[in-house]
Amino acid sequence: MNHLDLMAGPPPTHLPVDPAAAELAGGEAPAAVVRRHPESPAAWAGLAEHAKAEGADDVTVYAYSRVGYHRSLDNLRRNGWKGHGPVPWEHEPNRGFLQCLALLALSARAIGESAEWERCSEFLRDSSPAAYDALLG
């Protein structure tokens, strides 16, 4: 007789390949990639990282990160995520979401939104301890 392990928790979510990631890695401008792939977490993470590197104000980085975060939630749900559970950093296509979440946490802290900083950094740690270590640790 097979028994269901009620303590196992949900399985890890593995997002499909995001074509925007290859375009960004190939040197495409993040704004151009977002225009071609507005649904892409990787594109929005790239745009937020670019804005931060160019010295944009924290509110701009926050806005780009928040769009990427919400696009990520839609993508996660379409791929079986039920609102919690692991989203492994080791699975490359998950990185756009995890980067958006980290950038949202950091920019929330920078604009004084400490409750969101705490929520997002905890969400990142719960989703992927490896991503937390790599991006916030």
C-alpha cells in the first residue's frame, strides 16, 4: 500500500526557459529586451539591475523590480506553484524571479519600506536559501 507523505511539502517549481535571459547574456539592452518580452522576469530583473548600475534612484529600481516580481508570480502560478514551496536557484530559468525578488527587497529597504524588505527577503530565503545567500547574504 502506498502512503502519501503529508509532511513532504510541495515539490520544487521549475520555470521554463526564458528567452530574454539569452538576449540579456548576449548584450542586448535591457529596455529593448523588455519591449520584446514584457512577460519576462529576467528582462525586468535586467532592467532593474541596469537602472541601479546607472545610478537611477531607488524608486525606479523598486518599480522595475515590482513589475518583474508580479510577472514572476503569474509565471510561477502557470507552472504549478501554489503560493509557497521551493523555487531553486540551481534551476537557471528560476533566476529572473529570484533576482526580481531580491532587487525588490533591496530597493524597498532603500526607500524605507521595512515591512516589504522583511517580507521579500524572507520570501527569498524560503523560496531558495542558495538565492538568498547569492543575492542578499
